[in-house]
Amino acid sequence: MKTRIHTAILAAAVLAVGASGQQTGITKETLSGYLEKMGLRYVPHPKNREALVVPRGDNQNAERLDLYVEIRPEHALVLTVYPKLHGRYFTLARAAEREKLLQRLLEANHRSFATFFADAQGDIGARFTFTTETGVGYDSFRVAATELLRIADEYTPILEQYMRKE
């Protein structure tokens, strides 16, 4: 009886390990196909071979939005966008009232689909992250990318309010 229980537990463990090893994830080629299907032009990231950069100039508020599409090894697909206005990106270094700007970004995170952030260099952007253990479908990717770009574009005038005028 004990042998059967041990065998059953061992079999279940082997199946669980085998199933977790059969993760579909997502590839850069798949993402390229998604971006092409959406009519977005992209270039490879110059320093990260698992990332694509989508510069978009057709926006209501931002002069340009740079969308980074990155596959991370921890089973994540990260969409990051940086808005640009008047030839410059938004940074903490240019903030007239840094504390008020950061408070505004935190308040926006409470209501937003995306997460606003300031990275290690002080650049301000917005991000959305997928988990990719079971892949990411085209429709989900399209909606997330479109909404992230829309949110960053819509938030551009708000960010501009907090920047020093030069």
C-alpha cells in the first residue's frame, strides 16, 4: 500500500515538473508579427536583443512616443513607453516641483491601467507587464499596447505642467 502511495506521489511530481517545462511563452518573432499586423514600425533595441523599439509620431499630444517591447527571462513581457515633447523626454531632473510630480504619478497609478514610474536615470514613463507562461495572444497584446500608448499620450500635457520651462 505504501509503495502505491509513493509511486502515485512520484508520478504526480513527474507530471507536474513535465507540465511546467512545457511553457509556451512568447518569442520576438511572434511580437514582430503582432506589431506588423498592427501596422507599427519597429527597430531592434541597440543594447537588448530581446527587445524591440516602436517609435510613434502620430499622437494627439506627444511629439513622439517610444514603446519598448521586451521579453524578460522571468516569463514576463514588459511594454514600456516614454513620451517626448518639445524635443525632450520627461525626466525628474527637469521637474519644477519634483515632489508634486511624483505625487501626481502615484495618484495616476491608483486609477490607471498602466503604471507610471521614474527609472534609475530619472526618466518618466508608463509600463504594463504580461506574464507569459501560457503565451500572450494577439488581441491581448494589441489592446495593451494601444491603451498604453493612448494613456502616455493623454498624460503628456499633465507631465508638461510639472516641467521647468526653458
